[in-house]
Amino acid sequence: MTKNLFPSNFMWGGATAANQFEGGWNEGGKGVSTADMCLAGSRTTPKKLTKTILEGEYYPSHNGIDFYHRYKEDIKLFAEMGFKIFRMSIAWTRIFPNGDDVHPNEEGLQFYDEVFDELLKYGIEPLVTISHYEYPYHLSETINCWESRKMIDHYTRFAETVMNRYKNKVKYWLTLNEINAVSLESAGYVNGGMLNGDEDVVMEMKIEKEKLYQALHYMLVASAKAVKLGHAINPNFVMGNMIAYITYYPFSCHPDDVLETQRIDREVNLIAGDVQVRGEYPQFALNFFERNGFNLDITEDDLVFLKQGTIDMFTFSYYFTATMSTQEDAGEATGNFIVEGNQNPYLETSEWGWQIDAKGLRYTLNQVYGRYQLPMMVVENGLGAMDKIEEDGSIHDNYRIAYIQEHIKEMGAAISEDGVDLIGYTPWGCIDLVSASTGEMDKRYGFIYVDLDNFGKGTFDRYKKDSFTWYKQVIESNGTNL
Ligand code: BGP
């Protein structure tokens, strides 16, 4: 036993997203989402994205891991681990099947009523991402989602509808998942719902940077409007953002590397974060837009909305760090297609090229808290790994335990030694689910194993991994028994 580093009301839990685990894609009046159009292996490189649902092809979001039908069983397992909080998202197309429908779909609204009731029955606080990596596909086809300003109204109507409906059941809300990721070229479709306009079934992602930052702007305005609405609907709401926080280190102490690191940190993390916390673009963002010749549609009204919708809590996902250099001989590229930069020779790398860096989490928490002084939650973190299920149904995932253990230690240090106001931790994919980047099942994060393979074959049965028992004990001891 070590000393207690976490406050007694620290919120331990886990995180999921509807498009990656719910399934029931065409049940209960649900419409087709952007995620529903992706074949396995195609989530961020939608070359195989189809305009029609092809007979006999496997679309991982269609069944997900079938939370839609098994939520009672799953929530019971979360409760057994002692979850205080559970992060999930609402499938937009369950509520507004086409995105621009006149009335919401009552059956969809009822589904989440039941899920929230089930969570509350066990004393688990829902943490709801209003929109996580899926949009009504109809809006992609008609207005190209976040390429269009019209999306702001569609989103705010959806947000208002769900916040009103669940105002007595949900207190913690996140507006848009990994909002800053839309500016990364690999995420224009997955996070922006943007097609490239190609009429053909086969698409290449060639969305220009300007369009991506324009999309980010519209999303920031939509997020601010949702925050403002949320505060009006229930003053007790805690409204948060959600940033894919990518911490970069200078590859060397060469001042050019340091400046390069500062540049990318600003472009990737700080533009969105500053706007959501401070309600205005920092000067470096405006200079960046100008330097690149971006002619963005940013109106005076937008600037007012940004000011009125600043967040109460800063949340982010944290998986890896990267290094930046201006030198030609700075070593290998990250091996992680999501980020640019170089490998860090001091870190180990996951099977998917993500460099594991627990101390980097402590550093990141301090950076963010030092900049914004808001309560924070780490709402995604974890190790994607292949698991082996033994004949007796056990799964010995000591590598996952080691990963999370190290990250928890660093969070504890950030709280107790550095004074960071961290209020919760929801590791990603607390139950195995479909990977966002690969669209496959074998990149698993869960404490709970789901019998399902990359081709949709399996019983969907749930098994407790070794990490299940371990995490239960971590929560029970409030992070002292690691
Ligand atoms: C984040 C997303 C999640 C998620 C996670 C892990 O970027 O918000 O939806 O899946 O990353 O990524 P992956 O599934 O690609 O391993």
C-alpha cells in the first residue's frame, strides 16, 4: 500500500463511443451514420467507403459489440469494477436519423433514458460526449458536414434536444470528441464527416488544410453554443471540451527544434484549447491562418458566441508523445500515422507504433493546468494490444496492467506533488470495442474481453481479463493499491 494520492471523490471509470460499440445500427429508428458507411480497416482512410451498404461486406459499426442489446450486462460489469463514472456518446442518428429531421426520434431518446437509468441505479455518473466520430451520413451527402456553416445549427439542435431530455440524469457533458483532430489530415472524414466530393465510390482523402481549419472553426462555434445552451438548461451542468492532446518534445536541445515543437503544439493542441477555454483565438492562430493564406469564414457573431461559451472543465485523450526536429538526421519517423514527428529513442512502442510515455502524462497535465487552471479529466488513455484468450476463458493482460499502472502513478504525482486539479480518469475502451483507426477488433483496450474477431465472427460473449480484477482493486483502494 502506498500513500493516497487521489482525492476521495476522484472519479474512476471507463470510456466508450456509440459508433464503436453500440451496434443496432438500423434498429429503433436509427439512421445511417458516417461510421456506418465504413468497412473494416477503413475508418480513417475511407478508400473503401461505399455509397451503398454492400451485401455480404462487414461493417464493424453495424453490430459494434452489441451494447445496444447487452447494456444491462455490461453496466453490471462496470459496476462490479466499482466505476464512479462512465463515458459514452449519443449516436446522433438515433435521435435525428438524417440530421435535419423535423422531430427527434422518440425511440432513440428512450434508449438513452434506459441506459442512464441503468447507470444511475448503480450510482455511476454518466459522462456524455454529445458527438463522437459519427454524423448523419445524409448530412455528409447534402452539405458535406463540417464543410458547411449549416452544420452549426444541426449540431446545436441535436445538443439542445439531448441536454434538455437528460437534464436530470446527466451532469457531465463533452461537446465534440477530439475537436482538434479535425485539422489533422487523416481525420477529415472520421471527425469532420467530410467527403472529398468525389462521385466515385473510391475516395482519396485530399481535403485541403484550409477546409480542415474552417471545419474546426465551425465546430468551435457549435461547441461554444452547446456550452451556452447547457448552462441555460441546467446551471449545474459541467460542460467540457475534448482534445486529442499530443505532447511533442524537442528531439534535441537545438533552439530550432524547440521552436519547431512550439509551433506544432500551437497548431495541433492550443488553437482549439485556447478558444474553448478563453473564448477567443490566440494571436498565433490568427497569424497562422494568415501566413497560410487561409481565408476563413469567421463572423463577428461567431466571435461573440465563442466568448459566451467557454468551458468549465478541460478533458483530453492521451496515448503517446512524439518528438519534433528540424534536422535531417533526427531518426525515424514516429511510425504512428496520426502524428508527424520522430521516434523518441527513450520510449517503448506499442504494436501499432504508439510510443508509451507515462511520465509524459504528468508533464501534459502540468502543461495544461498551468495554462488554463481548470478542473481536468483524462477521458481516454490505454494500451491497444492483441489479447489471447486461454482455454479456460482467462486473459492474462499484464502488459495492459503495467501501462495503466504507470499512468495512474503519474496522475497521482501530478495531483499530490504538483497540485493539478485532476478530477477523473476514464481509460479508453474499458470493454473491447472497434478501433477508430483500424476499424478492427484485434486492437483491444478493455478490462472486459469480447469474443468477436475482425470479420464480425464470434459469440459476443464477455470475459473478465486479469486487468478487470486489478482495476477493481485500484478503484476500491482509491488508487493506493496498484
Ligand atoms: C481516440 C478516439 C477513440 C479511440 C481511441 C483509440 O482518438 O477518440 O474513438 O478509438 O482514439 O484509437 P484506436 O481505436 O485507433 O486505437
